[in-house]
Amino acid sequence: MSKTKSSNKVLETICLELFERFENESVPKTQIIREYFAQRVKEDEISAHALSPSSYVYLEKLVKEKFLREYGKYAAAKERILEKSEKRQLWKYALGAIAVIEVVELLVTKGRSLSPRSFFPTALLDGIYGGVIYYAVKSWDNVRISQEKKKLFRSVGSIERELTVTDTIQVVKDMTKGRVLNSEAYLLFRQYDDSSRFWEDFGRVREKDPTNHEAFETLNAPAFASFLPEHLNGKHDATTRSNRFKDLEGMARKYFAAIPYLEQQREEINLTG
């Protein structure tokens, strides 16, 4: 079972548990994450649900890079809401309601509402209205915080979907024995505005055939980073790497040959439109 396939099943649980700790503990978030995973590994070992060590490393990195960033957005939004909420005061809402309603009654009754017999009972009732508005606004603040929390966990769902797609792509790669996938070619080609720059980078990369990150970095072809991971981690042998470069060359020739035609078609559509 691949790392991502195992990992995405527990990601939401991990994020929920970390969220509760983030909300209730004042220590640095990275420290909470380190301590959480150290404890989680032990608990999973006891319950016979342990993942591989690489899966825990991957999950911890994923949480730090993605969930922690999304939690930061949630925490900032929550802080803004609470800051405004704390500035609200009950007595201001009560007096404000009294002032507004009494002015309206004064205009409607032409001054009769100011008589002591009618003013004090209505003022008391108006103050209660103000209190109701105050607590309604406070409740709405809680609703907004809840909405921000839902947004946070929707982002966790998108991370899970990303993991699932990544896992499926890896399965397809394994089944096709390293052949170049359309998705790989697309992610590479879209980074080039013209073919000449692509062919320059392609020529250098193919000639040097880097098999580690240090060798790749010397080539100054960052767009190829998405195409070469399994070249650089030793998964593909020399024959497979050579076949992949041949596949990519053929796909690139078709792609860049089609671009002028597609541009012409787009211009014709714009003209007729």
C-alpha cells in the first residue's frame, strides 16, 4: 500500500485532534505537532494500526506545510471577530436602543412620550430590546467563527483529495512502467511560452541525465522539477530514463507544432465572434 493511500485515511482525524490542541494549548504549534506525532506513533503501535515510519514523516511534513498554514488563516479570522466582539458593551446597546426608540416615539407622539408615566416603562423595555440585539450580535460572532472552522476543514478535504489523486497517479505510473503520462507532460509544457526555451532546457537535461538533486540544480532548468522526481530518487534505471526522454521528445514535438494552429483558431473565433 502506498504512502499517500495509507496516510489520507487518518489525515482528517489527525487534523481534528491537532485543532483541539491548538485551541487549548498556548505552546508553539510546531512543538504541539512534534509531540503529537511522537505520541501517535506509540499509540498506533500498541493498537496494531501503525503506519510505516515514512508515512508518519510524510504526514507530519504535510501538517506543517499545509494544515498549519490553513489554521493560521482561521486563527487570524477568529482573532479579528473576537477583537470586535470584545469591544461591544451591553450598556451601549441598551442606551443606544433607548435613545433611538425614544426619539422615534417623541416624533410620533409629539412629545407626549416624555411624561414620566410613559417614559420610564418604555425606556426599560427599550433597554431590554438593546440587550436582545447585543446578545444576538454576540451569537452571530459565534456563527462566524464556526463558519471559519468549517472553511478550515474544507481545506483539509481538498488536501485529502490531492493525496488521493497523487496516489492514483503513482499507481498508473507503476502500471505503465515509467512511461510518460499526459499529466506529466502537461505540467511541464505549460511552463514554457515558446518552444525554443523548452528545447534548450530539454537538451541540457537529456544530455546530463541527472540522477540526484545536486546534479539537477546545476542545469538551471527548474521547470523540469515536476518531471524528474523518480529520475532523481533512483527509481528509474538508465533504460527507463532514456525511454522517458524519447517519449517526452515526441510529445513535445506534437505539442509545440499544434500551438500555432490553436492560436490561429482562437483568433478566427474572436474575429467571427
